[in-house]
Amino acid sequence: MYQKCPVCDGRGNVSAGFYHAYPVNMLTSTCPETCRTCGGSGVILEPEVGTGDIVTKKVEELRKDVDQLRKEIDQHIKPA
Ligand SMILES: [Zn+2]
């Protein structure tokens, strides 16, 4: 899941001087800077529960199902 970047409020850039300790009027450039938190995309990946975790869980479930089916097939092919 993506969420709006809290640093730039989803704009992808921040006002000039945002990352500097000195006032904006001391800068030679007043152009907005690319937001370093989101890299200018305006959104960040939620760190806690991403889609990758959900996919991984689903794959694990499917693997268990496949393993169970293989055991049942083996029992039919090779009866004890
Ligand atoms: Zn940002």
C-alpha cells in the first residue's frame, strides 16, 4: 500500500531551503527542491504491511494445498 508522503504532502517537492538550516532568502535559488523522503513521487511505501507480505502468505497457503494434494495422490498411486 502506498500512502501520501507526509513531508511534501503528496506534491513531490518541498519549498526551497527545506533541507537547509539557513533561511530561504539566503539561497541563490528559490526553486522548489525534490522531496528526499519520497524522491519526488509524492507517495511512500507503507513500511508495516505491504502487498508483498500478503502475496507471500498467499503463496505459502497455496504451497500447503499443493503438498496436501501430492500426499493424497501418492496414497492413491502407491497404496500401502
Ligand atoms: Zn515527499
